[in-house]
Amino acid sequence: MSLDSDLQSIQDVRDALQKVKQAQLEFYSYSQEQVDRIVQAMAEAGFSAAARLGRMASEETGFGKAEDKQLKNEFATRRVWGSIASLKTVGVIDEDRDKKVIRIAEPMGIVAALIPSTNPTSTVMFKAIISVKARNGIVASPHPKAVRCTVEAMNVIRDAAEKAGAPHNLMICLPLSTADGTNELMRHNLTSVILATGSHAMVRAAYSSGKPAYGVGAGNVPAFIERTAHIPKAVADIISGKLFDFGVLCSAESALICDSPIKRTVVDECVRRGGHFVSGDDQARLSRLLFDDRGAINPDVVGKSAAFIAQRTGITVPEDTAVLIAELDGVGRAYPLSREKLSPVLSFYTVDGWREGCHRCIELLEFGGIGHSMVIHSSDRDIIMKFAMEKPAFRIMVNTQSALGAVGYTTGLDPSMTLGPGTWGGSIASDNITARHLLNIKRLAFETHPVNPAASIGAVQGTGWAEPTRRPAYGVGLSEKDLDGLIARYRKEIG
């Protein structure tokens, strides 16, 4: 990238932020009905374009499968909209009559959205939808490998939003992607909050920018098959999760941990479902292909098929091979394949009992996936609860696929393309990030324990509110009827 390109990208950021700020100030006065009409139009437009955008993302990045990217686009639009449609984000959103507190929603301002190359179109549409639902503007910075498809995805939902009444330039995706431009976006005084999805370096940069940020990174998800599990279902979930979009989701299964009494059955089921076990020199060559000496992943094999990776490794596999499986003895730098692999390559461990399985899962999470996600396949409720209580992961799925379970597709978790790993993983949030995380909440609090009762009565009476005819419900001298009137006037003022 030339120096001129870097300077141009910085200027693009400044221009975009100014435009979005003006639009967001106008958008601030929109009613809940207007906001919801706009966001629904965005979701429907993104859903309709899901297949085309999926193909664009796969072709431009070379990662994953177009049909799986289509599913992610559909999930990130209509499914996400369905989960937040009833969420109040304008004006009074809650009234606690016992504590006499009214909660009022306020937008954060401008969201700086950093978009990964692995899920570019689905992530930019998701972040735009939750940002606009909370009455924010958004400026998206695409990954250099995915500029064209990310810009097009934003254009699709932006055009739909403006046709539904949104201000012009409420959403902008930067047309030029450089490190200098992204740093300017994160640090600019008009940026209010950062949504960072991507590499550890990107997330660290977001948190060091001085701005509030939600950062998410690697998963390295362990999947434990305990001896009481339904084995065919468990293996099917793990293999399909690893195969989905060729493993680029951070929530995709990274390691299979097998209870020793059922190992033979599990191995046979893996092979039956297209798993090919790699050992000896082939495993060593696979490790060298996927990772360099520093442990950095080879981008040339991210999101590629098992057949492609096998061919590049120089090993022969059956034509129907779906996933490459490497049986390992340990976790850590000496075992490169124990890392997150972002491809249909699965590490395999054998343990004796759930306690040993527990320890192995913790090792894997601590080696690049702390705080993120894991899955247990078991029919023993006590063991399931022990895993829930003891594992350093904030999403623990049970008897389901992790890849799509963690994002809320096969589970009741909030549908999201941004999964917080909590403070264990260096993030302020352990939730599935959604529109409620992009709201400021102010609170109108009426007196409940007067310090000066007589003075309080005089102050309230001096406002011109009617003298209560029954025992006050809200503050000294302020009746429930008075409060209802206040709320009604406030709602009328904000439209």
C-alpha cells in the first residue's frame, strides 16, 4: 500500500465520520416505529441478497463455502432482526414502580465496526443492524482481503434503510482499507464505541485506542464426548461444525476430546462421516503447512477444503474426506495442531473419565480460547453441570453443534456474530453482543428516602403539579397519576 493510499484512507475516515455524525444527529429524533421500520427493511434486504453476497465473499477472500456464507448472511439479518424486533431503544424503555426509577434509552453515537475477512458480509450487516436499532450511526472498516464484498453488503442494507426513511449517510463502509485508516477510525474524537471482530492484534489495538470497545478474537473450542453421550449425534455435530464454512467461525469445534471407553466407536463414526486420521510424518507436514515457527496460521489454507489442504501437504486421502483429524498427546507450542486452525482440521484427544476430560478442555481453552466457547456431549446431568461450573468459557453448549450453537442458531443464545470472551479473554463483555450493548441508559430517579421531608414536599408542590389526593406513589407529593402524566408528556416530546 502506498503512502498516498494511507493518507487517502485517513481522509476517507474523517469525511465518513463527519457525514455519519450529521445523519446520526438527525436520526436521534426518530420514533421507535420509524427506527423499527428502517431496521426491518435492512434485514429483509440483506436476507434477499444473502446468496449473492455469500458468493461474493467466498470468491473475493477464497475462504469457506458460498452456501454456508449464504446461511450466515440469512442468520445475521432476518434471524438477528427477529431477536431484537421487540427491544425498546427509544425514549422510556422501563419503569420500576417499586424503586421509582424510569430508564430512558440513548444512542451511543457512532460505532466503529472492524470487519473480519472470514465472515465479512454477515458481520457488516449484523453490526449495522444492531447499531441502527440503537439509533447509532456506523462506519465500517473492511479487511483488505474483503473490501469489495463488505462494501456491497453495506450498500445493500444502506439503500434499503434510506428507502425506508433513514437519513442519508447513516451507514458508511470505507472503500479503502489500510492500517492507518483503521487506527484513525478507532481514535477519532467522533467515534463513540468500537466493535472489533478479528485477530488478537486488531482486538488489542481496539482496546488500546482509548475508546470504549467490544473485542472478540480466537475460539479454540473443545468438544468433549463423555461416555454417556449419544455417539452418532455427537460425532455428527462435531464433524459438521468443523466442516461448516470450512471451519472459519471462531465458534467452530477445534478439538475432539473422547472418553476412553467409547474411543473405538467414536473413531469409527468419525471415519464413517468423512474424517481421515493423519499420523506420523504426514501429521508433522500438516503442522508445518498450517503454522509457522512462531505459531502464526498460514492464511493460504484458512477456510480451504480438507482435499485442498491434503494436496498441499502431500498426503493421500479418500475422495470423500471432509475433515482431517490429528490425534495428539498434548497441548501447547510443542503441539501446533492444538491451536485454533480455521480450517477443517480437528485435533483428537483420548481421556479417561470426565475429570481428565475437564482438565484437557481447560488446557485447550487456556491455549488460545480462554473465555470463548466449548461443548459437551453427555446424558449425565451432574457431569454437565460440573462442566458448566468449572470451565473458563462463557458459552458452554450441550449436545449440539458448537459452530452454530454459540452464535445462537441451534440454541437459545442471543443471535450474534460477535461473541464476547469476557475479562478472561480480554473483553469487557461475556455476552453475545447485540443491540442492547450499543445503548446508553439514563435513569430518572424519584426520591424514596427523604432527608428533608418538609423541604421535599415544598419543592414538589412548587412545580405546579397537582396536589395528590391519595398517598404518593412516586416521591413525596408526586402521585402515580402525576408520574403517568410526566411519562406521557415525555413520550409525546420524543415522538
